Amino acid sequence: FFFQAEDGIRDSSVTGVQTCALPISLLDPRMVREARSKEIEFVRQFGVYEKVPAEQAVGKTKVSIKWVDVNKGDASKPEYRSRLVGRELRRLDPFMSGTFAASPPTESLRFMLSNFMTRRTRKGRRQELTLGVLDVSRAHFHPPAEREVYIDLPAEDHEPGMVGKLLKTIYGTRDAAAQWEKFYTDVFVAIGFVAGSFSPCLFHHAVRDLAVWVHGDDMLILGERAEVELLEQELREHMLLKRRALLGWRPDEDKSITILNRIVELHPDYKNTGERSLTYEPDARHVEIAVKAVGLESSSARAVTTPTIKSQEYLDDEPLNGKDITLFRSLCMRLSFLAVDWPHLLYPCKEIARKMQKPTRGAMARLKRVIRYLKGAPRCVQTFREQDEVSELVMMTDSDFAGCLETRKSTSSCFLWRGQHLIRATSSTQGIQGLSSGESEFMALVRGCSNLLGAAAMSRDLGYKFACRASTDSSVAKSIAERRGVGRIRHLHTPLLWLQTKCSRGEVKLTKIKGEVNWADLATKVQDQKRIYECLSACGFEVVLGRSSLALKAAL
């Protein structure tokens, strides 16, 4: 056995790097050798490179290589993968063009799940939708190389005096992701899809009524089963595909899958209510790793009931040093990853992340408080219940005026809804110091409407058209947005007034709601346990005990 190393791989050893979700641990040399051998077979099958004399690469772009070995499963369910990776460093050509590759917006996955759980009628007939989950094997081996690039040959295919001239892209070359994006876009367009304008990773076929979501080498296809299976056959003519699941309500269709390490499960009879539902939860290993990292794994370690409180301890500005800085930054990003899917962690994680550049003891104390909370509440599951079609997207916005005790800046919170389904939640510190609660509420409304218009554009990429409605519990913010100009608030930041034009044109409608039912309040400030659970329940979340049968175990 050898330790995994993140600083490169020697040909003479069997070591590798782990995925970001897991800490450094041990790999089985035999399984690593098998995975590398399989990768070499794919290299030859795709014709990734041709061997040429080393003299031909003199003065040309030549890239060193390494092996990256990963156990994407866990000890009980190993899933070893080895990748032959180029090490083309950015510093050698920092201004190289054609290297950008897009990723779909974070809310697009939940939007696809919401589409699946929304009843849809076309031509007087209710559609029974299927969600196909596909994986492209060796995605970066598909597109042809457009640059003249040479690589060192791997030890498994070494030949003295020879190097490899790339005929296909490989992982680690700087334009590989961009070339893959161009490749799959050309394939979908040739089949008849229209690529999204808001996100080029989203596709829609109006005639066949299909929506496609692409994230790296993962694909989701939403539509009626016959069309989903037909599209899969068409894609197989261009790509090496693996069907991971065909989610649906028929007896022969799958009822669970992991997508981007999120666990998705279908429930035909949710809690004996007779209604269909879909549950969604993030990777449980992040909580296990965080708890272990701060020494709270023992049964005697005390859990707390809320992720944050008001405490003078958090204002301690004594800087951290050495390993504590690395630990703080690592755990901060791990918790921020969880907060994308858990709205009750948004505010505390946002406050912790503000200290990323210069971590302090106060920030570390706040971080440990969040982890103590997660020790007692390690799972939070979002439920998408089946719903009827809706005609508009709704954005709830709220703010906490001058809530930061250090800078007296306010916090904006925005919750995006598609019917009963929460699609996105955000929490951010306002860049401008508001001089009144009404002004800070207006800035939160502006931010929310910006996200709302973006979500509407994203939905059009997938073939859906929605009206836009923003809800606020502030009469002042609503009145500022519905008039023209600054009025009596002479100091108002004028670049924010674009929202007035949108409202006057009817592109965004505004609604006043009561504060107690403004669920965006959850991510603006410190909340007690009762309010946290009230907001989570209204947003379709439930804190549960136990462990999902699909959850992998962290290698601690």
C-alpha cells in the first residue's frame, strides 16, 4: 500500500490523488494497476497519440504527464479510476486563448429535478417524464487535438527515443475542456438541439420536447422515455456512453442515483401520503470529515442546536498561524459546498468565508460552532413534491440592516422558487453601507431581481418561459423600485436604479409579503432553532437522522 500524493506521481510507484471530497488515504496497488491498464487500453482504442521520434518535438509544445489514481467509491464499494494527465502549466503561456469551458449554473440541476416533478400536459395529454442519467467515458479523448502538442510516453507504453504526438485531447492540457465543450455542442446541434444562450451547457429540442443538462462528462436528459432512449442511441454514434440510470415511475425504471455526489431518490408513495416525491441531499462525507478534523468524532463531544449565535467571541481578531490557517480554509470551503444545498448554513458560512484571507480565532470559533451543529444534525434532505405547472418564477428577498458588528454592512438573502420547489438560495454581504433599513432592503431586492432575471433566461434555455415576480416584506423597497429616479433619497446609489426600468416595463412584478412568511429571512442573520426549522419546513427541507443507503463512507 502507498499513500496518495497530491504533488505528482512517479512511474515507479503506485500512488495517486484522491477526489476533493476525501482526505489522503491508502490505495490498493493491485486495483491501481488494473485501472491504469484499462486506461491504456482506452488510449489505444481512441488513438489518443501517435509515436514519433523525439527530435520532432524539439522547439514545439511538449508536455510532461502523470497518473492520477482515484477511488471514487469507498472502502466497501471501491470504484478505482486512473487517468493519464498532461501537466501543461498556465505560467508558460498565461494568455492562451480558447481555454474557457462553461459549467451550468448551480441552480440548474435542481431546476431539472423540479421539471421532472412538475406535471406537464402537451396537446391535451399528460406526459409521463423520464430522467436519463448518462456518463461519457473518457470525455476528453473524444475531440481531436487542434494544436500540435507532444507528450512523454507513459511507462506502460514506453519506447526509447520516441514521444507521443497528440491526435486527441487529454486531461490536463489547457484547451481540453474547451474542445470537449465544442465537441458535444456540435453533436447536439447536429441532432437538432438549440444550445442555451444563458448557459451553453443547456440544450432544448422543441419538436421532440427534450431538455439536456451537461456538466463535464455527466448528462441529464429529460423527456418522454421513447425520446430519451432514442437520443441516447443517437449520442452513442458519437460518444462512448454509460447509462447510469433511467429515473422514472414505471416498475422497470430506476428509483435512485447519485448526481455530482448528490443523492437523488424517488418515492412513489412518500410517507404513506399517496403522493409522488423526489428527495435530494448532498454528500454526507463532508460532514464526517469536518467533524473528524476538529476532533468532535467521540460520542462525548457535545452538539449544539443552532449553527451560529451572537457572541463576542467571534470578534476576536487575533490571527491564526501555521497549520490552523490551512485547516480553517479547508473546512470553510467544505462547509460552503454544503451551504449551496442547505440554506440554514448560508449565513454562518458566508460570515466565516469573509475571514478566508486573514483567518482569526473568532472566525475559527464560529466555524467550530457550525461543525458542532452538524454533529447533531448531519443530514438535511430536500423534498420535491409533485406539483402542477406554474407560470412564474418567484424570488423572495430580505436583508438584515447593519447586521455586521465590525463593518455595519447589511446582509442580502434571496430565495428563488418555482412553485413549491426552492431552486436556489443565496446569502451575501452588501458592498455598500445602507443608511436605512429601507435602502438595504432595496439593495437586496435589486440583487434578487438580478438573479431572478438570470433564472428566467436559464429556463428559456431549457424550453420554459416564465413571468418574473419578486416578493419583499419592505414597503419602502417596493416603493423605490416602482417609481422613477431617486426621489427624496438623494444618496441612493444610482446604478441600482435599473430595476425601476424593469418594473415599469412589466418585466418584473413586485409583491409585498408579511415578514413571518418571508422565508429568505433564514439566511440574513442569527436565528433560533424554532425559526430555523420553520423556514426549512416551508422550503421543503427536513433534518433527519440515520444514514442514506446510497451514502459513501469517508476514508478517515
